[in-house]
Amino acid sequence: MSTVDLRLGDCIEIMHDIPDESIDLLPTDPPYGVGIEYDSYTDSSENWENLFLNFIPEATRIAKMVILPSCQIKRLEFIYKHYPHDWLICWYKGSPGTSAFIGFNDWEPLLVYGKTGKPMHDYFSCNNREKMGNYGHPCPKPVDWAIWLISKSTEVGDTVIDPFMGSGTTGVACVKTERNFIGMELSEQYFKSASRRIKDEQMNLRLDFN
């Protein structure tokens, strides 16, 4: 049975106390800087840049591998300038209908820093419109999104951390795939909702074993 460690607070401050390379994988989905209405964070482009500059050094210090969305194609110039990634993974979403410069945005680049040593592909398909509920969060990721990243880059019993836990998607994926999970969340509202969701998944797993 995997372990779950959930922490309420600022992830940058919490990560300061985590030893170097003690985490196998850090897949996460930070705020996008596009004006989404979070309950305790102003989602401006300026705040995204400040968050990125403070977050990436800590994330790459504690984790062997870090995977996160670039958020917008135009952000790649800023990212290459400040903290260039080692690789990109293409997440094909299907056809979500999201607008893009040339019409529709059917895929999203995921930034990769470091690697765990387990060979994995740099392309996967996962429908962003899966029936998942928002759990009180404005932009949850599909559970299959997290399961693919976790299962392809780690082994059972490895430790996965998500500093922007949000609705708890990564935690649920870790319970399902038997990985140890550390989750952090700034919003008390989202933290409570994610905690309940992950606890429910643990309970369902125990019932399946009985």
C-alpha cells in the first residue's frame, strides 16, 4: 500500500526542507498565468514568471525528473532563456476546441527536466474532456494524464511529489499505481477537497483488496 503525505502551504517554502534528489518524479500543473480565477492566487502573467523562476530551481533540486506544462507556446522563449528544459513530451488532447493562433489547440508541450533512467516515449494521447468532475477546482487534469506520466517514468514504491496538488489528480493516480505521494497545496479549500478525494480513492482500493 502506498503512503500519502499532504501538506497545506506555500510549496516553495515547503520544498526548502526536502533533501536533494530524494524524489523520483515531480509531475505537476502550476497556475497558467492566463487569468483563471483561483480562490487564493492571482493568475497573472507576471505572477507566472515569478513563480516559474522560483519554482524550477527547487523542483529540479529535489526531484530526479520534473514534468510540467509550458502553459503557452509563446512562453517557450522565456523558458529557454531562463531555465531551458532537457526535453519535451507531446500530450495530444484530441480536439478540445481550445483556440490557438492558427485555429485550434490539439496538443500541449510538457517540459521535462532530468530523467529517472526508465526509458519512456515523448508522445501520448489522453482526452482532456474525460468525465472527471472539477472537485471545486477550475482546471483539473485527467487522472489518465497523471497515470501515464507516473507509470512510464517510475516503478511501484517510488516517491512522486506534486507541489501544486489542486484537485488531487496526481495523488489519485499514485494510489492507483502504488506510488508514494507527497502533495502540497496553497489553497485551504482545494487542499480539503483533494484530501477527501485521495482518501476516498484509498478507501476504494482497500475495498477492492478485501
